[in-house]
Amino acid sequence: MNSRSNLKLVFIVAFMVLAIIANVACFTLLSSDNYSLITVNDKVEDDYFYNGDVAIAINEALGVENEAGVVGFDSDTCTAESASSSQESASDSTIVIYCLIGLNVMLIVTGVLLYFVVANKIEGDRAATAAFGGILAVFLAICVFACISVFVYITRDPPKPEVRVHAPIIYLYDEQSRQANVKLRLNGELTCTYPAYDSGTGWTVKTSPDGLLTDANGRQYEYLFWEADLLFIPELSRGFCVAGADSAAFLEKALSSLGLSDTEANAFIMYWLPKLEENPYNVITFQTSAFEEAAELEVTPMPDTVVRVNMLFYASDEYVEIEPQDLSTMNPALSEREGFVLVEWGGEELA
């Protein structure tokens, strides 16, 4: 009986120490900044999560005041707004509490089962030792599976917020008339196209030196048009803060630096100018790799020159300090165009 009491004492002390170490490690991991969570609501009302550092960066760029560093992106209205505590979403503290409760329950059950295995083995009760050993093995397998699942969950690649891309149009200029095929590889879903886009074959048109595109039915188009809901994290660290009244002058200069011709820039400005001029200020950033990774173009034959311009902006009531972008290095200049040329422009608004 004395040996059994000593065994109990050893197990109690050992598992108290193990519990303290495990709890501290779990709390430290789950409450670190790297695992801060924000909610992204998409059109099917599923919850997605991504790194809290990104949330804080977007908050700072948008001027959103939120101690938790949380921003909610709504896909239908393409808005960024601070998430309130009333949102029905998992918070850091809730996840930490659940994980710690589960961890302690697993430790207690493991300790009890292991104690009975050792105690019965000491007393020579093979049947009881085998029974408790089998139960312990099954429970440990469940614990390992649960731990792996939690680890995979908290270290997974974060899904990206959904942003509505407006009016991307694609020009094709070719020194010779030939058949060209354009396919969109999107991290998202198309919402509108013209001419109609075939999900299997894309657009197939005949090119011409003047830029007119002819489909199989003989109908001609100046450009290909598409809109979509894309999943990507906007690049907001560099850009420009422009007064609404100065939008036209800014775009004329910026689009020239980005490699658009006057005709292409005029179409861009006429589409976006009414939206920009109605705001006191606009923070404008031209998206590069983030957008291009979410909206890849597969063109056959491969263009000799590619110019892609994607503008993201949000309104501000006051001037916002932001590091300026170097636009001259983003695309080939107008004078550098040669051979088969693809030009695309479009944009997004965070309201």
C-alpha cells in the first residue's frame, strides 16, 4: 500500500509539472501576434482567417482604430471596416481557452490511465494491465491526432480577403493579323465578361495592327472586358494621397509613367474619375505582384510586351502620409512597346 501511495505521489507531481510546462507553452504559442485572427466574410458567409500582422498593417493604412487589429472585408460591397466584439467569430482568447481546457483534460486522463497501467503491472494483474494499456494506447492516438490538427490549424497558410476587381479591359495590338487566345487564371470568380468568356477555352479572337479584335462570328471589339471577385491581400504600404480635385492631373501623369497611351489612359480616367473626385482625398496604390498572382493571364501566342495597370484606392477625409511608389519601373514605357502587345487596366475601391 505504501509503494502504491508513493507511486500516486510521483504521478501527481510529474503531471503537475508537465501540465504547467504544457500550459505555458500552449498559451505562449496561441497568444502570440503571429496567430492573431481576423474575420473575412465572403458571399457564402464562411469565416476565413489570416495573419494579424497583415490586419494591423491594413488598419494603419486605412486609418481604422481598433485595439485588436481587426478588419472585416465584405466581398459584396468591397468594404473594410473594424470588426466589433459582437461579431460571431472565434477570437484569440476563445481559441486559447478551448485549447488549454482540452490540453488539461488530455493530461488528466493520460495520467490516470498510465497510473493504472503501472500500478496493475506492479501488482502482477496482467488482465487489468492489458485492458488499461489498450485504453491508454487508443486515447494517446486520439491525443496525437488532436494535437496535429490544432498545430495544422494555427500554422496554416492564411486565406486572403476578397476584393472586387472592376472593369479590367484587355487591349491586344499586333503587327500582324493572327488568331490569339486569352485565358484568365483567377484566384476567385468572374462576375461579368464581354464578349462572353468560355471557362474552358477563354477568348479566341483575330488580332490586327490597329487593335481591333474580331471573334469567330465576325463581330469586332476594341478590347476584352472582365470583372471578378478575387482573393488577394492588397499591397498598401506605398502609394499616393491625392486630393479629389487633383485626381485627373494625377492620373494623367501616373498612367503615362505606367506605360499607357493617351487613348488607354483617357478610358481609364473617364471610368474612375467620377468616383475619385467625389472624395476629399484618395489614397491610391497601384497593385503589382499581389494582383498579378491572383489574376494570371495565359495568352497564346505569348505577347512580346505586357503592360498591366491595377489601381486600388480608398477615400479619406484628410491627407494621409504614405511612402510614394516608383511607377516608372512597373511596366515597359510606351516607347518600349514592340511586337505583339497586351495592355490591361482595372482597379478596386475599398470604401
